[in-house]
Amino acid sequence: MLTTEAPEAPETRLPSPVRSTVQVGEPLAAAGGRVRTGTVMEISPTEPVFAGHYPDFPIFPGVCLIECARLSAEVTAPDGPGTLYLEAVESSRFGGPVRPGDRLSLVLTWTALETGWRTAVRIRSERGDVASIRLRLGREGRQ
């Protein structure tokens, strides 16, 4: 598995609240005109969000899972890393808690659009399904 840091956010974007490193896997099989990629993220017990969510029972917030999906999409984009930006979170469904120390596997299924890509992201932990998120991403320079 190839390990890469999440790309630096351009000055016009807010910094990421997620500090975990994105580990990029080999491209997965493509089928039916779709591309599949995968990443792994280890959710560190030192993530800053755990201090306030909730101090005595820490749970990784859903918005941070969406951010994990976005970070994974940016580094595995079919057009190359750093070529896409988030246009919309089209849907999100959360199915189980993420705790400090969890190892998340993200599988991204990409569909080409005229102006960019849509990706359906399945997130799993050792305990099972955690989230399903659908993102729409545009190509850089078309903002």
C-alpha cells in the first residue's frame, strides 16, 4: 500500500479538521465504465475533534467522515491527485460509530460527469459498515 499525505489545501480553502493520513491502495478493478479506488485511514486517538465530541465517550463526527471521503477522493481522483475540488455532498448515511484508533477502509466508485466526477464512497471499520457518502467533484480551474 502506497502512503501519501492529504494534499495541501489551496489558500482559498479552509484547512481540514482531520489530521489522519490517507494511505492509498492500488487501483481496484473497473467495471461498466466506472473506476474504483481504495484508501485506508487510521483514526488517531489524538484527533482534535475527540476533545469536544464527547470527552468521556469519544466518537468521530459524521462531518469528519465526509472529510475523510473528500481527502480520499482528492488523492485518488481518476484525473490525478489534486485535480478535483468538492462541489457537493449529494448524500450521506451513517451506520455505525467510529472510535479513536479505528482503521477505516474507504472504497470509492467513480462515475465520469461532463464537468468532473461523482464518487460513491463506502466506509468500513473492523466492526462493519460505517458510512455511505456520495460526492460530486469538479475539475480544478473550472470553479
